[in-house]
Amino acid sequence: GVASYPPPPTTGFSAAPVPPIAALIARETSTTSAAQVTKHARRVFVGGVPVGTTEDSLKEFFDDALRRVGGMSSESEADGTSVIDKFVNSARGFGFVEFRTATEASNAMAFDGAL
């Protein structure tokens, strides 16, 4: 048979209207800088980091590699770096690199398997 469930209660609470997703995004972006909104798209997980790798050497690797393949934004080319933040845990073999733009992060992911 088909299970029968009682109808939801109609008293005791009221449902607030849910704003459309576009309104939520607009509210989020109006109070948050564009850099914060795109941060997740600009961060890249780097696995297989050799023991002894430093944050600076990881930054230099990505800056140099992006420069060589023309993967830097014009702003990054002007100041010579596309990496704006980095973290390395070489003992555990991983790191995170945050790039200036989501496009640079995407370009960096093309280096998958480079080391």
C-alpha cells in the first residue's frame, strides 16, 4: 500500500518568503568584494609536493611556468607575479596556491602532472 502522511500543520509558524537566487547573489556581492567572491575559483590544490618545498619555491614555480606559456594576466605581467597567496605542508605533500584571477588558476591547472 501507499503510506499516508498527515498534512503539515497550518498554525503555530509562518514561512518567510524565500528570495530568488539572483537576489541572494546580489546581496552577497554587494557586501563582499569581488576578490572574496571569486576566491574559491582562484585557489588551486597542489598535491605531490616534494618534501622540503617552500612556499616561495612553489610561488616561483607557478609564476615562472605561467610566464613561459603566456598564462599571466596583464596586471600580473606588469608586477611579475600571478600568485597572491600560498601555503605548503611539504611534510604531508600538499599545498594551496591562490592566483590573482580565476583564469590564471585555470591556466595553472594545465600543469597537472608537471612535477
